[in-house]
Amino acid sequence: MSGSPASAPSGPGTDRADGAAGRPAGRLLRLVLAILPSTAAGRKLAAGAVADSVGSGMFLAASTLYFVTVVGIPATRVGAVISIAGIIGLISPVPFGRLADRVGPTRVYVALLAARGVGYAGFALVDSFWPYAVLTCVLTALDRGCSPLQQVVVGLIEGGENQARTMASIRSVRNIGLTAGFLLAGAVLAIEHRAAFAALFLGNALTFFVIALVVERLRRGLESPAGATTAKQAGAVAKQAGPGPEETGPGPEETGPLAQEAAGEPDSGPARVRSPFLDLRFLLFTVSNGILSLHDSVLFLLLPLWLTTATSAPASAVSVLLAVNTVLTVLLQVYVAKFADTTARALRLIWFALVPLLLSCGVFAGAEYVPAWPAAAFAVIAVVLLTVGENVHSVAVWNLSYDMSPAPARARYLATFSLGVTGQQIVGPVLMTAVVLPLGTSGWALLAGVFLLAGLGLRATGGPRPAPTADRAPAPEPAVAAASTGSPASTDAPTTPTPSEVTS
């Protein structure tokens, strides 16, 4: 009998074999657990992000080919529509951010997700140019409006020391989801049938409703009697600790954005907090971040052109280099997040982002002077350095931008902050193709200088600042204080880092 002790292999050799077989599975399990957020709510947000990114990956990989080859829209007109939509998307986060500050970030975020679901399903019905153009412009505006609101929602739901880890986790799982979406789109492209593309569009639309449902259930959980009781108790604990040195006005249990939205009360804060466009320090921080974000254009636009025109490396190495970036991003985001648990530590991370970014420019330049395979090795090293700098920079500015945004106007401030990255997406391609690539070594030196100035700008403008309203109050337990305020833990003293994790 196969299950009996007599017939089962045994002995030391068997134990070693079983252990060897179990070790890879154990390592994989530990890796998955390291990537996932540490809280139940964070894991639900990450699961929603996976569904969203799988659908986005499918759409990105197949949509352009569908509209050009199946619907019959000329490629030049598709490109023109995408460019116009990008300009519209540049300004859309600001009005959505202002609306979110008035009626509640999670409510606006869920509404935008539902609208995106309806819109992306509509692509299955598009059969001519104008419906495609209108739908693309509207959805790009909705997409860009959602991005900063996600950060606000994570801050409200997670808060405190869990926020940086959860945001990092979402980015990690989104990279995994996008890769899965690309692979699924490959099957649709192989079928080359209109019905298969329609199913892809509907599948992508469904993912938006999935994440909207996840966020809405979390929001309703905060509004439940148990959630309200917890917030009230947390506020009482913070109040008993006494007012902090920067605290004025009512206690956190009365003014916290999380408590206000859970109670269904619109925030009247926008009338009391100045516009982010009048906040010179925040604008300089936003511009500096947009400039440092040029590493994004280096990776996805300049790298393929540079590798094939300026080096002797084989063109096939491009896919390997992009895979290196994706894998490292998944692994690094969670690890780095634990070093950004306070504003002061996040600000110090800017130095740790600058060093690999500057070194990568030197390695990229050096690859132009060596034979094929050494050039490929140089390119791999440069991409590793660029990816490390990119991930450290991203985690640092998530924390800093959130902390620098006054709580009553946080959605507006973070929407304005997103304009820096969007501006880079417009200016970056021109800068890379018209300046850096033609200049060769001088171009890489110029880019290194730009990175250095942008990093110094972030250091000079980032960090804590006095505010008319207190975003957080000290309390004996950081987790309790975060629950009552919906903002990151106090930056006065470092807290014990949580296990790191990655986000979108």
C-alpha cells in the first residue's frame, strides 16, 4: 500500500531531498509575504492593485494594434489622439483633487474607478475615429485624476508607519500584474479576432469595478459603529496625552480627515488652506521631483535607442535590461520602504537615490567605448544603478509629498505634486532624443548635472514645515495616533521600521 510506512522511502537521504525540495518553495513563500502589506486592509488594496494592473497590462499591449489594424484608424491619428489626451491629463488631477478635498477622497476615488470601468468597456463598441478620440481623452483625464487620489486613500485607510510599506507593496504587485497582463494579451494577439479583443476590453473594465468594490468596502468598514468607536477611543488616548507643540484648535478626533470622511462630513478645509499654486516651497519641491523623475524617460525611451545606436551591444539586450528593472523594482520597493517611516529618514534617502543615479550616467557613457559584450555588461550595471536610484527616490518622495500636504487640502496638494511627473513625461522624451542621445558622453554628463541639481532642490525644499492645522499629534502609541489622524507617524523621533513592501 503506497501510503504505508513500509513502502514509503525513509532515511537521512530522503530528509535531505525533502528539505531541498521544500527550500525553494519556502523561499518563494517568504518572498511573497515580504512583498505583501503587513495589514489586512493593505493586503486588500494590494489585491485590488493586482487586478487593476493585469487589466492595464492587457490593454496597453493590445489596444493600439486593435484600433489600427482591426478598427482601421490610421496610426498617425492614433498617435495624435494620445498626445492630445496626455495634455488633457496634465491638468485633470487638480479639479479632481479639489473635489476630493470637499466631498471625501475615497468617495471621489471610487466614483472615478467606476467611471473608468464603464469607459474602458466602451472601447469594445468603438468602430470609428471620433468615438475612439473622445473616449481616449476622457479616460486619460480620469486615469491621471485617480493616481494622486490613490496615495491619499492609502494614507486614510492605512496611515502611520504602514503607509510607506503599503504604497511600496502596491507598486511591486502592479509590476507583477502588468507582466501577467502582457502575457495574457499575447494570447489575444495570437487569436487576432475582434471578439477576443472585445473580451480583453471587458476584462480590463471589470478590474476597475473590482478595486472600486474593495475600496468602498474598506470605506464602509471605517464608517461602521466598530470603526467609529475605534477612532473615538484613539482620539481620546491622544487627547489624554496633551496637546503637542504644534497643535492648535480642536483635537484630532474632531478634525482628522479619516474621522470626517467616515462620518460623511465634507471637509471645509479648502477655504482655510492656501492653494498649492501659491505655496512656493511646495512648487519648487514638485518641479525638483519632476526633473529627478527623468530617470523614467532614460529607462523606457532613451535606453532602447541608445543601446542600438551608440553602443556595440546586441539589440536583443533591451528586453533583458527591462526585465532586470522590473524584477529589481519588485524586490527593492518593499525593502526600501522601511527606511522611509519618518519624514526625516525619507529626506535622507534623497542622498541614497542621487549616488546610484549619478554613477549610472558614468557607466552609460563608458559603455559607448567598449566592445559588444562588455558594452552589454556595462548596460546591465547601469540599469541596476538606475533602478536602485529610481526606487529609493520614489519611496522617499511618496512620504515627503504626503507629509508636506496640509491635511484639509491633501488631495489638492498631491494632485498638484503629480503635475511634476506628468510634465516630465512630456518634456523627457524630447530632452532624451534631442539632447542627451546626440551629445553622447557630454549628454550623460549634462544629465548627471541635472540629476544633482534636482536632488539638491528636493533636499532644500522637502521635509517638515509649520502648518495652520496640525496633521498629527503625539501620542503614547504611534499606531493609535495614526488611526486618529489618517497621516504618517510623527517625524519627531524615528519609529521601529515595519517589514518593507512595495506599491503602484
